[in-house]
Amino acid sequence: MPRYEYRCRTCGSTFELSRPMAESSAPADCPSGHDDTVKLLSAVAVGGTTSAPAAGGGGGGGCCGGGCCG
């Protein structure tokens, strides 16, 4: 079962819940009993893949991947 991360807007705590995907957007109470929470986006959903090289060759260093700075 997937795990989802939530943050409580009242106390600022972050917590995780295991729940079915169909319930991922359902309201979640924080462990302290507050009900003003928001579901956080996971790093996978935000970042995508990281294995592709950066545009411009990615030679490292310099202003354009090392091509113009010596």
C-alpha cells in the first residue's frame, strides 16, 4: 500500500499515512488531533528522472558547462 506524506498547518508536524491510492486525497488528521492538513508532493513526482545529462553537455564548471571558462 502506498505511503503519503502530510503536513499539519496548525502545529507544523509532518507525518505519513499508508492508504489506498483512491483515498490519497481524503482528509487526514495529524497525530496531535488537528484536522487542518495538506498532502505533500513526493520528490519522485516533482523531480522526475535524474539520470539524463544536463543541457549543454554538462561538462561541469564554468558559465556554459565548461565550454567558455578555462
